[in-house]
Amino acid sequence: MRTSQYFIATLRETPADAEVISHQLMLRAGMIRKLASGMYTWLPAGLRVLQNVTAIVREEMNKAGALEVSMPVVQSAELWQESGRWDQMGPELLRFVDRHNRDFCLGPTHEEVITDLIRNEFNSYKQLPANFYQIQMKFRDERRPRFGIMRAREFLMKDAYSFHIDEASLQQTYDVMFQAYCSIFSRLGLDYRPVLADTGNIGGSTSHEFHVLADSGEDDIVFSSTGDYAANIELADGIIPDQATMPAAASNKSASKVDTGDAHSIDAVAEKLQIPASKLIKTLIVRSDDDSNKHGLIALLIRGDQEVNEVKLAKLDGVAVPVEFASDEQVESVVGCKPGCLGPLRLPFPVIADRSVEHMSDFVCGANSEGFHLTDANWGEDCHFDTVADLRKVKEGDISPDGNGTLSIKRGIEVGHIFQLGTKYSKAMNASVLDENGKSVLMTMGCYGIGVSRIVAAAIEQNHDDNGIIWPDAIAPFQIAIVPLNAHKSPLVVDVSDQLLQTLEAAGYEVLLDDRDKKTSPGVKFADMELMGIPHRLVVSERGLENNQLEYKSRRAADPEMVPLDAILDFLG
Ligand code: ATP
Ligand code: MG
Ligand code: MG
Ligand code: MG
């Protein structure tokens, strides 16, 4: 490729509204341009990088046995109503109506669509396990799009979904995906860590995130020196500060018993508490300070026919404690909205929630003076417990939750997230197959996401200097830049540069020959190639050619070196 046929869109000035280095450099290096908040056009050089990342992800997914599909970006509301997420998802789900006044959304993720496909296509255990993936633009109406493509509204995701006859089969595929993710991030040349993670509104039980370590990361991850333990501090979201106390109305009245165990369907809980399920507005899992699975509390917000009028705290292994409100004002102060209004729930004391306030509605409920705190909030189905310690209290140098090594805390950028979904979606959407005995069983599912476009920004956060981006070779838009010096005065320099371009391209390199005319000084050319992050630079000059030499400079090295022209392939190889 020659610059004369290319679009070099470099900028000298740092754009004022770009906060993090990757955003600044992607604009300055001519990789992206902003269309609107959280929406970007990929320019040719940026798109090359994105496509290189995509190719690696695709190769490793294929190698791991996943099959590529492409699902619609626009999804119908019916599917989301079936899974229950139409109501659960907040404004991050961009909804709209078509000309027939039917509800649709732009896909932020595709569990519903794939589950619908598979329930229609599969009928026997013989078709399992299966794993399908796509690499596709997603849309999430992020409350605070920022850092350029790092937290965009439209972004490229690789999402895979696996289907199984049982948990054991899911575990196998989950392990294969885990390994595939490690291969992907290693091949991308990134310093990354897999960590235990929260399952958020995707749901399910076990999940791991993959984080690229970088100070600009939005997540805190904690890991042990032995490397055996790593988790996202987000797991402890919703923990209430020590000084928090329960509202005065939380007295010690006892009530019915609640089931114990890891999963509590809203119906089961309602039945134990002898409350109609329709009256449960929300169940919240509260964990006791000893962090054991079984000593949690489950908090239920209960409404009368029209109004929010009662909160119950039910011990999972014991007794439900009803909290009756004396007045509408008290309801409002605890629930955050007037009786009869089911707005976002809030507590009258501080809750350490996620940075994203949209999660607030999931993180309600309280602590009493004994220090009970909240870990999760789900509509009954698939409520789960994390056995991870109170990570927010963890300090650098502490022993780890698994008893080995010392802990460090670092900032990370979430570039991948894998989940064991269990039967959350297959149950809600009735996706079953016949097993060996001809009995109908719900399929067990996993899902696996990678933020393909976010990886581009994360790679820059880890690889840059004062002069610009330093791409890892595997994803660079061009691996080699050729800069001819004084080409307008030397036909020999032009000839050799052209030859070199041909030879290197024939050897499989992506090469950019800077053939801009003398109006562009060598200094500007060097600066542009460095800013764009091209990892290897060759300078062709009369002086060098006198000795049959080229000047080579690695983007990471301080100084150039001379290389014999006829040995260049061996040298680079
Ligand atoms: P985050 O915590 O950063 O909001 P998430 O947990 O909501 O991410 P997932 O639902 O796990 O995201 O989606 C899978 C992957 O998609 C994430 O690991 C991340 O790499 C990427 N991703 C999510 N949201 C965005 C976004 N707004 N812009 C770019 N990439 C994103
Ligand atoms: Mg998110
Ligand atoms: Mg996350
Ligand atoms: Mg995630």
C-alpha cells in the first residue's frame, strides 16, 4: 500500500474531549472519528486493526469447535418478554416500534435469539453439545459512553452460546472456551488476567471475566501472588458501609420459613412465605458477614394490591422477618418511591453500588447492626450466592481468600466475559430436547462474550509512548513502514523502495510505503508512521544504498540500525 492511495488522517493536536490515551491516540492516528455520543466511524487504518483482532478471535473460536452464524441486530420484543428481560433491562436496551406499532430493540446481546433458534432446530440430545458464535455490532444505550470505543454505544462483540444435555457437558465447553480466550489474548500480545466475576443482568451461576491490565481500566481486580485466585471487586458490589443500620421498622417479628439452597424460584419463596407470587416485587439476596452460602438473608419487597406496603427479610435457613411500614412516608423513605409506584428502589442509607447508577435498582436492601450486606438482586429465578470474601475490604498485601499468597489490586479493562447460564433461558423460553430415555429435558447453556472493538483501545492503553501507538505485530494496521528519503531527487531510492514494497508484500507483510511528495518532510513522515504505531520502519536513502544498506528501526527501540538490503527478509523474519 502507498500513502498516495491511502487515507492518512493524522492530527497534530490532542482532541480536547478525549480523556484517556487510547481515545486520544485513536483520533490523532486517524483510526476513528466520532459520529455521535458513543458512535464511531472506523477509518481505513483503524478498520485494519479491528479486522486483525476479529481474524484472531474467529480463528480461535473455529479451532475451539464453535460454528459461526449471523443473527439479526434488530430483535422483537416478544422474545425478551418471554425471558423476562424486557421488563428487567433498564434504558440500556434501546427500544423502538416499527410501522405496525410492534415493539423491537437493538440487540445488546443475543441469548433470546439463539435460544429461540435452537429450540426450533434441536430435538434430541444427539445434537448436543453445540456452540454457535457471531461477530457483530451490538447496541447498548450506555448511560455514560466514554473513552471513545472503549465504552461505546455501538460496538463490535464476539458472542457465543453453547447448548448441553447437562452441567458436566457445559463445564467441558466452558473450560474449552476459557482456554480459547487465553489463546486469543496471548496471541493479541496483551497482558491480561482471567478473574472470577459477577454475572450481572446476563444471569447464571459461574462466570469469569478477562481483563487487560491498565491504569485507565474501569474495574478493580484483585489477584493473589500465587496466581490461583483472581476476582473482580465488583463481586462485592452493594456492600453496605459498616455504619449502616436497618430502618427502625425492622423489628424482630418472626414469620414463615424459607427454603435453603442455591437457587430460589420466586414461586418457591412465595410459597414458603405464604405470599402470592404476584405480590413479590423483588427478591434480594443478602449475605451475612461470615460469607457462607447458607446464612444469607433474602429480602422480599412485597406489595399489596396497589401499593408497596411491606418489606420482609427472610433468613434463608430460617425465619422471615416482616417489616411493616407505619406510614406512606416510611414506605417512600425506604423504597424510594411513593406507595403504588414501582420506580427504582433506593435505600435511605448509602449503598456502595457500581459506578453505573443504572445498577442501583438491583442493589437495594439493607444491613442491620450485625453487618448483613447485600450481594445480588434478581427476580427469584437463578438467584445465587458468591462465596467470595468481602473484596472491598481487601487491601494490597493481604492473604487471599483461598489462604495462599498475598493479594494485589490492579485496574483492569474487561475485554471478555464467559458465563455458565444453566437453564435460565431454556427454562424461561422452554428450550428442551429428548434425552436417551426419550424424556424431555431443558438444555443447559453457556455464553461467551469478547469486546472485539474494546480490545483495540485496550491494546493501545498497554502499548504506547510519547510519539503514539505501538501496535503488537499481530494486530498492527501495517507491520512495516517504508520511508524513502529525498525520493524526488533520486530515481534509485524510488526504484529500491518500490522493489522493497513488492518483496515484503510477496513475503506476506502488510506494508505502507510513504510516497508522499517533498511537500511532506521526512520528519512529518516519521512522526506519522510512529503515531500510527507501525512496529517496524525501513528508511531507504542514497547514503544507505551506497553501502547496499537500509536503515531499520523497531518502534520500541531508541535507535535505528543498518541492515544489508539483500538480508532484509532474514532480518525481519
Ligand atoms: P462493562 O462492565 O464494561 O459494562 P459488561 O459486563 O456490561 O461490560 P458483557 O455483557 O459482559 O459486558 O459483554 C461482553 C463484552 O462486551 C464485555 O466483556 C466487554 O468487553 C464488551 N463490552 C460491553 N459493553 C461495551 C461497550 N459499551 N463498549 C465496548 N465494549 C463493550
Ligand atoms: Mg455494561
Ligand atoms: Mg462488567
Ligand atoms: Mg461483563
